[in-house]
Amino acid sequence: NIQGFIFDLDGVLTDTAELHYLAWKKLADEEGIPFNSQDNEALRGVSRRASLMLIVGDRPYTEAQIQEMMERKNSYYMELIQNMTSKDLLPGAIAFLDELRQAGIKIGIGSASKNARTVIKRLGIADKVDAIADGYSVQQPKPAPDLFLYSAKQLGLEPAQSIVVEDAAAGIEAALAAGMWAVGLGPVERVGAAHVVLPSLEGIKWADLRAKLSD
Ligand code: B16
Ligand code: MG
């Protein structure tokens, strides 16, 4: 009996993967580290620090240098998200959020990003969500269940009453570890562990999705 939806942000409601990529790419170029858009796929849904670690590999950076690089990448990313508008919502996102609200279903955001609040504001959907769990909410990043458990608590729901919509393997893993329902958006190779896999939110109706979950 599902009473609430927890949406991942990047890759589900908007496609910031490209902006994260541009920011990481600029940093990697400055550091002389090879990095391309294919490498960027491995960073989907991964926290800022873990992403940087994947990029630098075994290069011997100090903790101070790592901190500085995380801040530098974030300043590039923050510049890029300033230009976002509601046009940057992915197809079907608004229609589905509105349908859920009308059905009386609670809506939370569960994003690993420390910039989630800014992005939500820029997208113009702040008044459509009941609660936001972001990169400041918990210590353990996805695939740990902590962020989604925090989000369900914000909504006043039990895990079994909650459904997570995610585009990243680490996010599906986190949702299942939390004991929640999971909807994966994207290729089966990435999100195949979810209860239901869909190409995107485009054309999705709550009644159809509910029917798929009870199959
Ligand atoms: P920040 P999500 C994730 O957001 C992104 O997918 C990932 O690429 C990013 O590194 C992470 O947030 C941290 O973001 O550097 O802005 O704190 O998919 O969980 O909404
Ligand atoms: Mg994501």
C-alpha cells in the first residue's frame, strides 16, 4: 500500500549528469587527468568525494588537495546550474508529480547532491514536494539506505509504504536495502535490480505503475 514517492533528482527529474560531467571535465583537464564522457557514466548517483576518487585513481593527492578539488568542481557546477529553468525538467516529470499530488500521495526528494535545493528551486518544483533529503541529510551515501530512510521519515511513512524512483545502480541498491519499492529509469544493465524498469517518466500513469507492482 504505497503512500509516498521518493524521487532521486539528477537523472530522474532533470538531467544534470551532463553538467556534472562538464564541471568534472574542467577539473580533470586542469589536473592533467584523462577523463571522458564514458568515464562519467560510472559517476552517476555517486557522491562528490567518491566521484573525485574514481577520477584521480591512485594519484597521490593530500586530503587538503582533495578538499580543494571538490570545492573547485563544485564552483564550476554551481555556475552551470544558475542557468537551469523549468525547461530542464525531464519529459513527463511535471505531469507525474501533479498526478501523484492529486491522488494524495506524498512526494519526497532523495538526492545525494548538496546542490539539490538550488536545482529544485531553479526547476520551479519546490511547491510540488513535501520534503527534501539531500547531500547534507545523512552521513552514509547511496548505496547505503540512510538517505531514503531519512526521506521516508520526513514524509511520516514506513519503508514498505514508500517507492523510490532512481536512475543509478547505487540508488536502486539503496532503495532495496531500505526495504522500499524501487522503480528504475534507464537500461536494464544499470537499473535491472529494481521491481519495475521504465525508460523514463514520460507517459507514466500512477494506476499503470501500481498495476505493474502488484504483478
Ligand atoms: P553534489 P542524485 C547526485 O545526485 C549526482 O547524480 C552525482 O553525479 C553527484 O556527484 C552527487 O549527486 C553529489 O552532488 O556534488 O552536487 O553534492 O542523482 O542523487 O540526485
Ligand atoms: Mg540520480
